Amino acid sequence: MSIQPLITILEQLLEAHESLLELSREKTQELVSNNVNQLNLIVNKESKLVRHISELDKQRFHEIGKYLISRGYNPNPQVTVSDLIRLIFKAEEKQALLHAHKQLIVVLEKLKEINISNQQLIQQSLSFIDYTIDLVMGPSEEDVVYRNPTLQKSDKRMGMFDRRA
């Protein structure tokens, strides 16, 4: 059996991950410009791509299993493409699979970096929103330590602005 169906699936995975990478770059721009509507559209596109990638990954596992059976091995879901590369003896098939695998790894690393950057942008944005709310409303009066319940406690949160005016 040829390894070509697996290489085809890896190429499809590469295309899907490259599309996801492009969406992640767009997401970075929308996070910086604070465009929530466009951000929602990007997230919807990303979730569709993730479902497609999940389907391709299932096909990849299936093709690895078929190849292992054709070579006389028991199909094992723990076998990765790296493991499979060691089992292939034809130089051109091994080289093609190795090339597709390396390309996918490069794109995945870039995607990981951009996702970390986007996560930091979101975290900074949430921190700024929290700071702004505390500035306007006043900090929360909830204490972490025990407070005597008989003492009067004011439920008012005094912020920067006097709302009574």
C-alpha cells in the first residue's frame, strides 16, 4: 500500500492550518483595533476550520491504521507520523512524508506563537476593562479575611463619580 493518501491528508491539514494561521493574524489586528463584530466573525470561521481539522485528523489516524495493517503491524492509535516515517523503507515516500510533516510542524509553531500573542492581548484588554470598572465604580469592598458581622458595613461602592448628583 502506498503512503500517498496519508500525504494528501497531511497536505489538506497544512492548508487548513495555514487558513487558521491567516485568521489568527486577522484576529490580532481586530483585537488591537477593538472591532468586536469582526472578531466574532473570525471566531466563527475559526470554529468551522477547527471542526474541519478535527475531521482531517480522524482521517489521518484511519490512514495510518490502514498503512500499518498493510505492512503487517497492529493498528495503534498512539502511532504518530514521526513513528511512521521510521517504518517506511521507500526513500521517495519517506522523503515526501517527512517534508509534509515538517511543513505542518512549522505552521503549527507559528500558529502557537500568534495564539499566545492573541491571548496576551485579550488578557491585557480584560485587565484594562477591570481597571476602568474599578475606577468608575470603586474597588470591591469584599474582604478576604473575617469581618465581625455585628459591625455596620456600608454597601456603597464609592467610585470616581458621585451618582447622587
